[in-house]
Amino acid sequence: MLALERGLPSFEAFDLPALLLAEVDPELVRPRVDALLDPLPEPVLAALVEYFARDQDVGAAAAALHVHPNTLRYRLGRVEALLGRSLKAPATVAELMLALSTRAA
């Protein structure tokens, strides 16, 4: 029976990050993910997760976190300071999104 007939998504239905991550041994990825995300304290990491979940909309992410938008901006600034990278750089955003996707899996 085909995967679609059982209600499971086909391999082709996965988004690009899921496809990329499916091809890599998790034991090879885990140290890189940990090195990237472990320096971020929980409130800062939670701010980053919400920020990305809300398509980088500060107002929406702040509302979801029940904090003032300036508090969220401060936390996102801490992400940049702790990582030494800008959240405006597409490569940084892509790497963080992949790391967060890996950790959530």
C-alpha cells in the first residue's frame, strides 16, 4: 500500500529543511545545533522561536509572548550579541531555522 493511501505524507511532500535533515545522521548534526543554540538562555531562545513562528513580526511575537515589543527587541538583540551574528542576515536566519527544526524533532 502506498504511503499516501495510508494517510502518511510522501517523501516529496516534506519541505526543504525536512528533506535536508532527513538525509543527515542526527548524531552528526546534534553537536552543531547544540553549539549554536546552547548559548541562548531560555527566555531569549523562546523569543527567537516565537519571532520565527510569527514570520519575524515583532508585534505578533511580542503579543504571543505577552511582553512589550521593546522587550522582544531586547531579547532578539541578545540573540545577536550572544551569537555574534545579525538576524538580518539570511544565512543566519536559515541556520537558526534549521537548528530549531532539528531540536524540535
